[in-house]
Amino acid sequence: MKRQDWLKCVKLARSSDFEPIPYLELRAFDGCALDNKRRTVTMREVASLILGHCATFGGTWLHNEEEPLEALSKRFDLVG
């Protein structure tokens, strides 16, 4: 995934009308921190992953959580 695509996913995750995929249904990312396999994912899946890791119940955003996810995103192949 390119940086431009990553930024689009972050923007989508932060938009108020975004309907994320429930976190426990994000099967495309299973084990992605443990192996070096490439993952074929959609923009909605990546945005849902970002939202699940960076949004807090208090309505704030954990910017420091974006960095590790962006590093993982280099192994994502975006489709659709």
C-alpha cells in the first residue's frame, strides 16, 4: 500500500459517516504482525482496522497507534 492510499484510509476512518466492519470480523489481518505475508485488503477493511486501534471511547484519537499500523500497511495490497 502506498502512503497516499494509507492517508485515504485514515481519512475514511475519521469521517463521521463511515460504517466500519466489526473488529472481530476483520479476518484479513489475522497474524499480520507475526508473519511477512502480503495481504489483499479493501480500503474499508484498512479503515476499520485503523478505527479499531486508534479511536477511543472518549472520542479522542491515538495518533501514536497509527505509526505501527502504517508500517504493517506496506505489506497490504489494496483492491477495490
